[in-house]
Amino acid sequence: MNSSFNDQPKRRTAIYIRVSTQEQKIDGYGLESQKRRLVSYIEDNKALNLVTKPEWIFVDVHTGSELQREGLQKLLTFVDQKKFDSVIVWKIDRLSRSLKHLLGIFERFQKHQVSFMSIQENIDFNGPIGNLIFQIFGSIAQFERELIKTRTMAGRITSAEMGNYTGTQIPFGYEPIKNEGGKGRKLKIISDERKVINDIFHWYVYEEMGYMQIANRLNDLKIPKGLHITKRNKNTRWSHKQIEVIIPNTLYRGEFLANRKDEYGNLLPEDQWTVVAVPSCVGEFLFSLAQQKRTTRAGKVQEGSHIYLLSNKLFDVSVPERKKFYGIPRSKGGYSYRRKQYRSVEEKYYSVFEVPAETIEDTIWEKLKFALGNAEDFIERYLKLDKFGNTHINTLQEELTALREKLVNTELETARIETAYESGIYSIDKMDVKMLEATKKEGQIHNRVQQIEDELQILSFKEIEIESLRKASKQVKYNLNNLSRKQKKIILDICIARVEVNRKELPSKGVQKKWLRELEVHFRFNPDLLSQDLDKGRTQKSHDKAGKSGFNKGNGVSGVRGGGGYTFFTCKFYIEKIVEKQDNKVIYRTYLEESGRC
């Protein structure tokens, strides 16, 4: 047995001794008393195979409720460096009197495979039993941390629900003010810094400047980095990383996302996010343009490649499956949008369908310029007031009230039929006939009530759409005639929901071929819709529940494919293609709806 002990490597053991100022005078607690007993324990218990050295003894004269003790911190540093196999104390409270601190120290010991011994409590965490105890302590420590996380998260959410800003840093453009409604703080705009934020967004969107270029311009203009920047960073230069953080920050459009993740770091469903309204530095339209530009840049479009302004926007509605058009260069020069040939599920063959890109893009771009530059005229011309006007809404509401009264009367009628049967007035056959009639009538009323409620829900978005266009129009401070194709595409992506293309071939004399293409353009200006797919930081809005996918055409309002919601502004135009017989020249003529053609 003795030879086996000698063959095993010695367990390097650190001794930790602590006394408070008062305890030095108590018999058995003094430094020398503890040291003598611990060293004797190591020397007398040969079976434990322990070894220590004078330099492995760590001493503190300090209270046990704190961790910042010179001897303990030195000991823990050596533990991290794996210089010991075990740590021994006279009594467990010598290490710490705080359970929270003990759990943290034990977890640190276990991480580096260092066992723990306490003579007074007869504790030895060496071996399988010791590992089990370590694991129990580790689980308790983890549980304590999760409780802290949960309490912290709950407190932050509660504060946010009171309208407070709960971020750790005050963002550029704002200063904190006391929440007059209770505890916490809110944000107030600093007017000078707000102007800088607007400049940053304008440079990014309209001047196509990159993050580094914007940072350099700010440095050239000697723009300070904000009233609430830390002293260490007060005089540092703007960097591209700071601009990269500003551009996607939803706070600048008026929404602070207090929490998007749970206490474990997992992303929550969007309808569980806590959102705090803050004063906005930039308008919704400008913010959405910036997010779309980020998406475009992330796509890394090759320099020199042609930009199709309406990519993913054109759909062929003359075929059952409503196929998408794709941009392609033409062999004879120029560009087109083409719907590929295909065979339907009914085995019907559909040939290639192609439309001229330039003609369509120019026409739609002119319409969008008209909308942004002349919002009131556009609203009057393209919003179908006969379907969305106040008179129509009032009529629907009156009908709904009358129908609900009928429902009450129908329920009373059902009760009267049952009473008549129980009184012997109706036979069972007559009761069945009466009940069938009443049930049918009630079902018809219910269906009509549902139709009206759905239509009123759609109509409730009308004012939002109109007001959104007016706001977007006011934010357009630049010359729409001087935009690059990239800039045009950003705006078209946001404001065009889709373009439905239909073909109508017409017989004609004196030409080889003549056909008419009908295009229906669906605009969208509602900020909640136009930024839905651009920024994943959006909050869940109540009207999302009314969103529909596909091309549902009910009550004159079309659903946005894949986006949820509705488009209220639609206009039609026609393209006429003529191939001259003499020189085979192709001519395209465009007819707008205001020309009287449709």
C-alpha cells in the first residue's frame, strides 16, 4: 500500500487563510492557528497524497463578504493557470460568507479541475462524490444567474412599457430627460445633432456615399461626436463602424426596440417585441430608402451590369399561374422583360411573352414622379373615391347596424319556434321547417356581416395610405430628374407593389402585326407595408392581421403578394406595338388612362 501511494503524483495543495480584524483575537481563528492546523492536516493524512509549500499559502485579513481580497485574487489567478490540484481551508466561511460568491468560486475550481477541502465541515470534493457535489453547486450557480437574468429582463421590459428608454448608451442625436410619468428616462432630440443625422441619411441615399466617405465628411466638417459620448471617445474621429450602426437603427425613425430577444439570447417572435416610441430624427420614407440601399449593396451588383428597375415586380396575369417576368438583354440591342414559355397543369402550352423594358420603366417612373411631386392631384386622380369615400363608409356602417339588429330578431324567432313546439302549437315537422328557414336566414345575415366587417377593415387603412403619400411627398427634397438608375430602383422597389401585365392581340390592316399590352400598376405608400420586407426590426402592427397574400381582388382592393396589406392606388396604361411593313421597324406607342383610351 505504501508503495502505491508513493507511485501516485502528489496533489499540489494551496492553503487559504482568512481572518477579519475582530477574529484575530478569537482563539482558533488567528492566522497562525489556522496555518498550523492546515499544515498538520496535510502532513498527517498521508493517504490523501497532499503536498504544499510556503509560497502556496495565501493569507487575507479582510471581511468575508467581499471578493476583492489580495490573497484570494492571487489564489484564483494561480487556479486559472492550473498550478494547483486542490485548495484547503480551515472552515468554508474562510473562503466566503456569501453563497453567491461561493458558487462562483466553486464553479471556477471545477472548470480547472481543482478540488476543495474544508477541515471543520469535513468536506473533500475530490473523487466521484466530490465531482457530484461540484456539479450540484454549479447547477445552483447557473440557477442563480438565470434568476438574475430573468429579473433584469422583467425590470427592463416593465420600464420600457412605461415609455422609458432602457438602452445602455445615449445615441447620437438625443439627450436623456426624466420621465414625468414615473421613474426612468426618455429621449429628447438635440436639434443640431438631428440635422447631422438627416445629413448622414441623405448622403447615404441620394449621394450614394459609403460609410467611410460619410465618416470622412463628418471629420472634415469637424462635427463633434455628440453631447453624451464617453470622455475617452470625445475627441476621437468618426469611423465607418459608427455610420454603419446609425443607418439601420430603427430608433432614428421613432422606434426603440427595448427587447427582441429573451433572457437566453433567443430571438422572440415579432409580436412579442417591446417597442418604445421615441422622437424620430428622419422620416419613414427616407429611412426605408436607406434600408433598401443597404439591401441593394449587400447584393453586390456587379459594376457595369444593367439594372432592371422593375425586377420582381412584373407578373403576367393573362395565364392561370400568373408567371413572373425576368429582365433580359435583347439580341438586337436594348432590354426587355420576358415571361418564359411553359406548360400549365392542364397541359396547355404558353409561348414566350416579352415586353419592352425602357417603355414600361419610363412610363411607371413618370407616374411615380407625378405621385411624389403632386400628391394631392395623384390622390384625387387614382384613389377610387366612389369605393373609399366617407359616404360609402357611412352606408356600410348603417347597413351593419341594421344587420346586427336582424340577427337579434332571428335569434328571438328561433326561441319562439322552440316555445311553439313545446306548447304544442307546432308539430315536429313544422318546427323543423321553421328552424331550417330561420337558420338559413341567420347564415345569410352572418355572411353579409362578415363581408361588411372585412370591407370596413380594409377601408380603415385608406387614410393611412393617403397620409403616407403626403408625408413621402414632403420628404422628397431632391430633384427626381437627376437620379441614377440605382436610386430610381430603390424608390421603385419601395413604392411599387407590383405591375400586372395582360396582352390583347388586335387585328389590324397595313401592318404585319399589332398587339396591345395592358399594364396595371399597383402603388403602395403605407410606411408599415413599404418597410415590412426591408427591415426586420419592424414591430408587429395590428393591421398585419388583415394582410392577404396573392392577387385577391375584393371590393376593388388588391392584396400585395407576399407583403400582407393592400394597395389603394392603381392606374392602367397600354403599350401598342406596331411593326412597319416597309423597313420592319418596331414602334411602341403608350396610352395612359387619362388619354381616354381605357
